[in-house]
Amino acid sequence: MQSTGRRNFLKVIAVSAAAATVPAGRVLAAMAADAITVSRLRFPQSVASGDPRPDRVLLWTRVAADADGARPVRLRLQVAEDAGFTALRVDRDVAVPADSDGCIKVRVAGLDAGSRYHYRFLLDDGGGFVSSPYGRTRTAPAADADVPLRFAFLSCQDFGGRWYNSLLPLLDQDLDFVLHLGDFIYETVGDPSFQETSGERRIVFDDARGALALGEGAGRYFAARSLSNYRQVHRSFRSDEALQALLEHAPLVAIWDDHEFSDDCWQDVGTYRDGAGDERDRERRRNAEQAYLEYMPVDLDSGGGDGLPVERGRLHPNLSLWRELRFGRALQLLLTDYRSARPDHPIPEDAFPGQVVYDRPALEARLPKLGMDYARLAPSLMPYVDLARDEHAPLREALRAVVTGAYVAAGQAQVDAVERARAATSGLMALPVVERFLAGYNSAAPAERQLQAPDAASLDRGLAWLGLGKTALFGSMGSRYMVVKDSYDLFAALRALDGAPSAYGAEQRDWLATRLQAPDARFRVVASSVSFTSLVLDLRDEAIGAPAAMRHRFYLNVDHWDGFPVERDQLLREVFDPAGGVILLSGDIHAGFATQHSAATVEFTTPAVSSEPLKGMIARTVQGDDPAVRAAGERMVANLDAMFTAAFSPMRYAQSGRHGASVLAIDGDHVTVEFLELPADACRQRLYDDRAAVQARLRRQRFSVDRQTMTLRPQPDGR
């Protein structure tokens, strides 16, 4: 009896290339070169290949229905050693799977290592054969081959109102593969906080009723939820000419990040409502994964459900996207998944600011294990009131009424507001929050019923959410973004003592540590959708002129590895550094960074292909009603890159205002990395027919790393 894994493995259409070329007599006369025309109408998403191994590669296409809505049930696949398709290695029919939106994935085995192949899919449309666009792919070098290697790595290619001009320089390079680090698609269309639309580059969901409606009024937009929604997004993104040309040019190796499912997601939970409602949605997650597996040429090689049609039961939480690829003696590539198993954001979006996370007894029990003393730390902590004590009953009831009203004002139903307020006022509450809500109560109460908060000197002190930067009942600020660094570092260390779960999940982390012990690769690349590089903004700097309440060091984004600093440090110290030759590649943040994490581990974070650069995104968020805050924010944006490098000494390079793609080359013991950068406005117009204009605006930033020292050296930039 076959195992489930083996049976599922066979669901990927698999063909074997002949050891010698297919005899010419097997090629149908109707398939002569002059009898075949390329039809992008029937193959509107072109072709792609992926996950090359030394003996095989996965080939992909999508065939559209005809004018009558009928979709063909079979295509003919040809794989050849030459561009003219005279030296065929594969020439056979393949089925078009039902219920896969016309997508076909074929694993072609029996190929030669380190070799280039050409492929096409042919369709008999009744009037002769039409072809997909021609694709070119390459198998990985043999395990013992010591040959140079060159590949591109990229991230974040939003579609709405933007063009993929930053991909054009890659078309001139001889690439072994293209590594995509996530946000291959964006699930939202028209999100005013970071997306644009134009007549040519916009998506309107055909299945509008299946989509999530978000925002209000003029800020209303939609996010994919149904399988139809996610398929439509993939189809739209893959209609881009530059992206098609790149995928026709070299095989793709891809991992996902959040936007393949939902912005800032964890497991099957979205974050659009910032904790104001339950956003767990397993079917939505599975819809996203199904469309991803249909449209992306990933070959999990493990019975993991990547065949077509997709078996729903093998999707979240059962799907493992993390995997390993080898490229000769030069490279071990470990692809990780940061989203599927990670826990909730350590500071919940609905965390009540006044909640005390660690009170005095908890701190006195734990701090000595961190080499710290409560008495010395206490002045930096917040005094808190124990509202459960009888003498605070009047205060408790007054606060409960005001907090209930605040939750109602924040959009909660009355019954939910009452329950949230009861939980918030039943125990410990930070004194500044008590005072804030009590001021609201006293402003409406007659003089004889007004209350006073306890004196701070009489209170114990602890670590409250407010001390980490959480000021609103619901929101990403102080939860995922702009978190007080010193307080958060203490919080993260305390959580680690209490056994905080792994961001990778225990199984993936163990796999990563085990695979990095393999001694037979010169360089090991760990592909991470999010950056390990710490992004700190020191608003204590007098030159920024921040208001007094903002004068702290902040983590910009704890949705990244800054959210798990203890585990990150353990990975660097216990997993990456001992392995030797580890290069971390990451994306997501819409900026480019080069970081010397240690004497043995370096990282390159690639800028966004087309999504709005980080500097522009931050510039929009600092616009507000308070002139002092706005002015400080504008000064911060103007000095953003210098602030990043000043606050995190391992960072060797930072740019947050340009688009780009990156190329990594390995030649013996030497690695070079090149960021190919374009100005922020370069992706707002189509430059596909004006390559000279792209070259004229292109900035090249180069780096080198030698295996013996693993020292990251920036090289002079140039055109």
C-alpha cells in the first residue's frame, strides 16, 4: 500500500527526459518551426520554471480558455537542448488538471546537471499548433561540481500603479536562477496607506462578494479572500511583461511572506482590524496557499501537496514550504518560512495600554536570572495600582465606566466593550493610564464625586504595555511598529525565560540547525522573507527635536526579527556562526541594507522591486495635526539612513529611498553582491521600451565577501 506522501508526490505530473535526444521522426510534421506561432492570448501568463535540481526542474504554464469558454484538456510539452527545438529531450502530451485555473506543473527528470534547456507548451487549437512563449531554464550543478554561480534575489513587487522597471537590468545577466524572497503578490487592491492605482495597473475583483471590504468612505478598499480573488491577483501580476521575461529567462526559487496571504499575518490570522475583531480565517489561508501552489513553480519534493489539482487537506497547517536546494560545491540554499508557524505578535494589537505584563513579584523572581536587580531597575518602570483591592473599589467602578465608553468609541459593541473594560480594570493598571482615564471621569463628575489617583511613591512598579509604546486600545503603533527598544528588550528577555515559542516553529528551527551542520558547501545562504538586521530609530537625538514623550530609542518594526531578538541572537550565535560561510538574504522592508552581524555571518536585505520605498511610507505616516511632532518626523525621514547606521553598528550600508533588485555571484571563495537601484519615482511609469532610460538612472552598489574572513566590504558605487 502506498503512503499518503508518496501518492501525493505522484500528483505532480512527472516526465523523464531521454538519455539521448528524441529521434527526429517522433516530432510531428505539423510542429515544424515555421508551422508554430507563439500565442500569448492562449498562454497569457507565459511560462516559468522552478526549483532546479541537478537532474530535474519543474516547468509551469497556464492555458486560457477559448472564446467559447472551453479549456483544453491536453497540451504537448517539448524540452530541448537548443533554442530551435531540434535536439529534443522531451516531446510528449501532458494533461491539463481540472480545477487548477488552467495551470500546469510538470516535473522533468533525467536531465543533465548544470545544463541549459529550452522548453515550450504546444496547443492544437484545431487550426494548427500554437505555442506558449519559449522558456529557458537551467539545472543545478552536480553536487561535486566546483563552478561559479550567479543568481538574482528580489522582493516586494506591488502591481497597482507601479511597473517592474527594476527587473529590466536582470534580463541582461546570465543567471542560474532567480530567488524571490516574498511578497510576489499583494492581496490588497487600492489600500490607500501604501498602494496606488492607475488605469493600466489596477485590479478590480471579479468576485467582489468573495473579497474582504476594508476601510471606510474614500479610503475603502478590498482584500482577497476567495480562491477566485487570489487566483485573479496571481493572474494579474503574472501578466506583466517584464516579470514574464525574467521568468522565461531563468528558473525561479521562491518563498512567501505575508502579502501572499494577508499583511503582517501570522499563521492563518490577518491584522487589518488591529485586534478589534477575530481575524482567524483558515479557509482564506488555504485559498491563498492553493492559488500560490497553482501559480508558482515550487517543487517541494516531499509529498507536501504541491501537485495539481491541490489537495486542500494538505494545506495550512500541514504544508511545509521550507526546503533545501544545492548548487554544486558553491552553495547550500536553505529556504525558510517565517509566517506559517510563528506565534502572534508579542505585543498584541488589542493590548490594553495599562495592563501590567510583569509586576514586582514576577520581576523579582526573574531579573536575577538575567543578571539584573529590581531595585536598580525600578526607577525606569511604571507604578501601578491594584484595582482588585477593596480600598480601590470606587476607583475601579469609575474607571470601568470610562474604559467601557472608550471601547464603544473605538467601535466595539456594547457587550464586548463591557467585557474588555471589566478585564482591564479587574487587576493591575499602570498609574499613568489610571490618571488618563480618571481625568476623563472627573471632567464629567460633580466635585463631591471626583476621585484621586494614589500617590506614585506608595506604589510598586512593573512593566506595562504603555512602557513599550502601546498607547491606543487597538492599533499597530506600539504593537508592530515604533516599539520602545529598551523596554522591549527587557520584555523579550523575560518572555524567553518563560519559554516563548519560536518564530520559525520548533520543527523548522530544528531542520535549519541540522542542515547547517552539513560540512560540504562553501557558502550557505539562508533565505528569509524578513530581515534579521535591527532597525532602530534613536529619537533622543537633539537634532531630531522630538517632543519629550517621544525621546526614546524605538524599534521601527517588530513584525520582523526585531520582534524576536532573543531567538535571533541565539540563531546567530548557536546556528549561523558555527556553520561558517552563512549569508542571510532577506527582503520585505522596502529598503536595502548590508550588515556584518558577526565575524562569520553577513546579511543583505534587498530593496523593493516596485512597492513604495520605506522612506516614502514613513514620510506619509508622520504627517499629523501636531506641528512639533510633524516637524520632528520630517527631520527623522530626512536623516533616516544615517539614523539606521548610527543606531545599529553592524550595519554597513543603508538606503531606504530607492527601488531595486540584487545579484549575488559566487566564484570560488569570493562572493560579490550588487544592489541595482532606481529612484523612487522610476516605477510609476512604464519604461519597458526605453531600456536606456533605466540604465541612465541605475545606481549600482557593490559589496564583496571572502570565505576565509567573511568580512563584508562595500565597494565604490557606479553606473
